Amino acid sequence: MTSENVCLQIPNQLLRVRMARFFQRSSCGHRGEGLRASRDIVPGQLLYSASPYTYIPSKKARSSVCEHCLSRKESLLRCSQCKMARYCNATCQKLAWPDHKRECKCLRSIYPNVPTDMTRLVARIIFKLITASPCSSEELYSVSDLQSNIKEMSEEMKGSLGQLTVVLQFYIKEEIHNASQLPPGLDLLRLFGQLTVSYIDVMATSQERQRQLEKQYCFVCDCKRCEMADKDSDLLAGEEHAWKEVEESIPKVEELQSAGNSEEIVDLCQAILDKYRDVLPDTNLHLLKMLDAAMDACIHLARWEDALGYGVRTLQPYQLYYAGPHPVRGVQLMRVGKLQHHQGMLEQASDTLKQAFDILKVTHGREHSLTGNLKQILAECEAELSSRT
């Protein structure tokens, strides 16, 4: 995700004309609001681009991702005031300051405590509403247009959101002392109900996806994949007692990931993978999570050969669950291709990186920084191949 400031220079009327060429706003019944294509669209065609209204890196990725450009780097500069926000360099820090300056004061006031991702994101939305900063993404929908589903939520969920509003008010008190300073008519509880994110990962059973969607977004999904439940047998392939034991180990792995204990993650995952080598296939949902966790930990530890071994095993399951030009599969192919390149496996790397490029040029676009980085790696790989011949 990158900020494309050039869009802010285009007159609003021209943006509307551009959008009307391809799609229009449309009510989707019980699914809420959406966009409907008004003409045939070629895969990979750029329909519309805009800077995000606001965003933050997740707590899990915070220490390794630039708060402005979202690039992943081993070494990042930390904000000297709040001690939390991290940036690639002074340029990114300066560009991020208009969005960070209010929250910086709030973060300092609660240090060393850290707000939840949701609390921090909603606070950023409030600060943006107060300053009335224009954003090209609002040409589609404004924050006030988004559905909150508060009426459809259970009392338990309403209570949870109510607790979040209390936490939010404590967090922003250094900048917003009382409700009179909030934008007129702003309902904090409703605002929590309106955040829009990718719904859920499709790499879950249809029953689990349905449960999460109804609980979090208050609708019953009736897409073909949910109705057919065609991937469930693959997701839970193997002996039930075995994959349930693996499933029970996942919270421990997540705990180790939060603590940054990469060595322990590899040891635990490898022990599980060895134990169920002949019992569970790599397509099993829970075993696949172990492969992913082991791969990530090995990359962090610079154990490139081991990381590649785990990564290669994920490619067939990813192709099964993320069919077509899916961004998750594209990024995974890119990661494996980079590891193959690093290990001198140039033919394999070239093939893998080409597959990744065919996906990312559609899902991210040719001008995206990730796609550009992939093209550069692919070019280097092919140049090395040519020099061998």
C-alpha cells in the first residue's frame, strides 16, 4: 500500500468521470454497499488509485515495517518522542508527521503501554476528521457512508465495543479533553463498528468463515465457495486426532511469535512436522500454518536453506487455496523465488519469480513498489542465467 499524492491534484469532477468509466456505487442487499462494474474489465487493468484514508501497521509487524511507506526493513529509525513509530529514514518520518503528530503525544502519555491496533486506527480517523484533511479515497465512500451494523450486533459484542470506546477516550485525552472537541454528531461506538478491512482469510473451513463473518460483520456469506464448501476436505485432510493436536499447538507458536523467539518457533514447528510427517499432508490447514511459521522464523534467523525447504512445501497448498491471481499466493511465490535466487538455484528462481510477477502485475499493478522490486530481482536472476551460458 503506497500513498499516491498525484491523485490529490486531480479535480473531483475528473475523478468521478474516471470512476464512472468502469464502475458505479451499488447496494448489495444484505451484504451492504459496494461497487458494480459498468463495463468489461481486462485483468490487470488499473481502474482507480487513491491514497488510503488512514492506516497503521499491525502490532505484529510494527517493529519491522515503516509507518509511512510500509516497507519491510531489518533496521528502522524509531521516533525519539513516542518510542514506538518506526521509519525507513528521515524523509519517511517527515512525510508521516502530519498524521503522526497528534498520536505521538497520545502514545507518549501512555508509554510504555501500547494501544490496541483498533484503538490506534480509530484515533487516527478521529484526528483526520478533526483536521478535515482531504483524501482522494473519499471519492468512493466517506467514513460516514460506511455501515456500522451496531443494531445487528449481540449485546456481548456491543459491550466489547463499549469497552474499546472507554480505552480510546483514555488514549486520546491528551489531544481531546472532552466530547465537545469531537466532530459534531460523531458516535464513537458507531465508528468502531465502521472500520473496513479485508473480511477474513479464505484459507479456513467454510464453517469457520461463516462463523467469523456473522460474528464480526453481521451477514451470512452465500458465495459459491461457502455454499459448495469444496476446499473443506483438503483443509482438514489427514487423521483428525493428529490435526487437532497440531491445532492446539498454534496458540503457543503465536505466543512465541509475539515474543520474537524465532529459535523456539523453529524447534517447535519442526518437532510437530516430524511427528506428523506420514499422517498429515501439507494441504492440511493447521500443518500449513506450521510450515509458514517455520519459514518466517528461519528467514528472521538468516537460515536461508531451511527457510526455502519450508517455503517450497507451501506452494502447492497455496495454489490450491489461493487460486487465480491471488495476492497472497503472489507474495509467497516471490518470497520463495528470492530464497531460490539466494541459494543459486537460478532456473527454479526464474520460474518461480515469473509466476509471482504474472500475479502481482494483476493484483498490485505494474507501478506498485513491490512489483517493481520483483522485476528487479527477476532481471538480476535472468542476467546471471545468461552469463552462465
